[in-house]
Amino acid sequence: MKFLFTLLLCVSGPLVQAQSSLLLNGMRAATSAATLAARKSKANAHKKAGAAPEAATPSSVGRPAPVTPFTYQGQVVSRQRTAAGTLKGKGVEQIMALEAALEQSHQALLADSVQPFLPATQTEAIMQAAREAAAARPGWNYAAYQQELAFYQQEDARRQQALLPAPAAPVKPGRKPRK
């Protein structure tokens, strides 16, 4: 008798699992459909009421600004800039100072495509501004700023390397160099 119940349990296990899987997937689909319907009705309510877009609502004030990419010699680099007056709370001055320093580096990058543009003092100033901003507003997303600075450092190093003279070809022992 025990053998029969064990056999029945082993055979019915995968069937029960398949049925529960279908039930769970159906519940997920229903939840997704309800969420989508709620979003759509909320968007329609905003359109009918003539409300401003969600990006300009007071609830979005204080969130990191949208990241806009720019392309430089085939490389896509993220830039995060905050419009004046959209950011409130503590750390505003520090974030604006960081963005101003990065913008200055961006303008120097675009001004000349050959000469190095990021002196060590400018790099240190940007890093100091980033530290101050992070201390004043730790919840802000600084990833785009870090990626932008890393790109500027990489491009500046490439430009400095390009300005160095090419090393002379070594002369093999026993041979006279050509004149």
C-alpha cells in the first residue's frame, strides 16, 4: 500500500507543479494588466485636466536630472546637467559647482581636438567638488558625473600620448646607422 501511495505521489508531482505554475503565471499577467490599466487611466486623467507632464511635477523636484548623451569621435558619453531652479534642498550649490566644473572641461574638450585640455588642477577641482557634493547630498546619483570625468581623463591622456615624440628605431649591434 505504501508503494502505491509513493508511486501516485511521484507521478502526480509534476502535474501539480505544472498546474501551480500556470496559476502563478496567470496571477502575474493579471497584476501586470491591472498596473498597465492604472497607468493608462492616470495618463488620460492628466491629459484631460491639462496637467503639466510628470517630469515637471513637484514630486520630481530633487531627483537627479536626466542623463543626456553626447558623441565625441564615435564614443557616446553620458552628461547629467540640472536646469537652474529645478533643484531644491541641501547640496544644490555643490552639485551646481560640480556640473559647472564638468561643463568647463566639456567646453575645453570641444575647443581643440589635439591639445591636452584637462590639467591636474582642474581634475583635482572636479574631484573635490564631487566629494563636497556627495557629502552635502549623499542620495544623489553621481554615476554619470564619474563616467564623464573618466572619459575626459582618458581623452586627455590620449592627447598627451599623441604629442610625445615617437621613439627612434633601435640600431642593431654591429651595423652602422643610416644617414
